[in-house]
Amino acid sequence: MARVMSLGRKNGGVSQYGNLQGELIPMPVSPLSKVRCPDGSTKTRYERLQSVAEIPTDDRVFEVTSALAVSGLIGFCGTVNVLDLDAISPFTTIVWVLILTVGLTDNFYDLAKFGVKTFAKDKLGDLPEELPLGIGSGTISGTVVKGFNRLLKVDTERECECEAAAFYVAYTLGLPAFSFRPNALEAAVLVAESTQNDNQLAPLLSNNGIMKVLVWLMAPAAMESLKYPELIQSDPREADGFLTRLENSNLVNKEELWWMGDDQERNDLLKWAYTEADLMIRRNMDAVAQISQRLTGGAATVADCVAAVEDW
């Protein structure tokens, strides 16, 4: 694939493949090294990373587990009621009351505190500011709702937007990977194969190469976070997993993994890549939107997506 795309670029068949590599700002080696930022200012690596947005985070494992646990309890209680099992019915009644009480308290505790303080302070006094396990802050019920959203919500347009972002970034950065859903394993294999002597790829085990792959992995998260407050279709943890896979691989020279053993360097690398992905998506939103529209139709091929980028 790399050879075909390179020949196509030389022959004038394609013009956008790898065309944005020059716009990518490599992360300086030292935190005190200065770099010219897209807004025209000059900042050190440290200063720039302090001024940009953090990588979106979520706890999808805990959210999904919570939703499954609650649905399991509700399903069990419902089954007991349908079968009319008298020996277990008192237990299920307690579970129903507990779920209802926790849900109401978690969502309306602030209202209850206000009501007691306003109308019954002399009789009841002030309610505690915080309850155990974070009940009353909305965290518990919010976690369960988020888990159900991940399990049940189907948003084709949102999914296609994430896939379009990944495709566009890979294509314009010259990565020989038309993957709509980049993952840590595929990225690690791509880098490892580029280090072999008989490959047709430009070596990716370098500052610039690793940055390109990380930006590709971060592209779906950058796209989704631009439009939605919560990540569902994308997972920024794939980028961190990619670095871990390289560290555990026997196909790469560990001495070339400059971030290995340095948590701060690793975190800076990931945050820099997310920032670059966010900038690239914002600058080229029209092109990404065109790819997304074709994917939403359900019949788009890789060639259709390439045509959207190349403006054929």
C-alpha cells in the first residue's frame, strides 16, 4: 500500500496523500526547548502543554460494569416477582427500595438540604454536607446512566465522524493505513514493520514517526470531544496502549523508545499528540465532514473516501 500510494503521488494521481506532514509540530526534546505555536506565539514545550486542553478521560469499564450490575439486579427482582417466589420476595423488595432510595437521594439530596435548611432547621438541624460513597452528588446515578448509554445508544452519525477523522489524518499524514478505527495493536505492528530491513515503509520509530501514529490514534477522540461532552465511540487510551505495546515488543530496539521509564515524558508525548490531532481536525473540518457524510450513507468504499479528500 505504501508503495502504491508513493507511486501515485509521484505520477500525479494523488496530491493529498501525506500532504499535511509539514503542518505537524514535532514535540521538542527538552521541556525548555521553544517552538513556534499555530497562533504565532513562541513557547517552550512546557508552556504550550500548560496552555492546551487536557486529554479527555472516562471510566468506561466502571460505567458499563455499574450498568450491568444494576440491570442484573432489576432483572433478578423482576424474575422473582413474575415467578412469585415467596421465599425470596422479601429480599427483592428490600433491593427495590434500596435502588429507589439511592437513586432519589443521589439526585435530590441538594434539594432536600435546601428544604430542611429553609423550613425545618429548628426541628431537624442541618443535614450532612456529604454522604458516604459520594451519594447525593449525582455521581452514582450518573455513572449508571453513562453505562447504559454506552451499552444501548447507537449513533451512526457520531460513529462515522470518528471514523472519518481517523481516515483523514492517516491519509494526509502519509500513513499506509486506511483504518477507520485505529487501535494500539495495528499501530504497533505498523511501526514494528517499518523498522524491518525489507519493508517498503518509511521508518516510523522516530520522533516524527511516533508523533504521526499518535495523532492518528487520537484523531477520533479529538473529533468526538469537539462536538460531545462524553466520549463513547472513541477511546484515547489506545494511544497509551500503543506506547505500551512498543515497550513490550521484541521487534523494536528499546533504546529508541526515549519515553520509556519516564512517566512525565510519556504524558507530555500523549498530550502533545492530542493537541496536534485537535488542531488538524479543526483546520480541516470541511474535508472530514465530507468523508463522514459518505460513510453515513452506508455504501462508501475506501475509494469514495479518498475521492472526498482528493476532491475528485
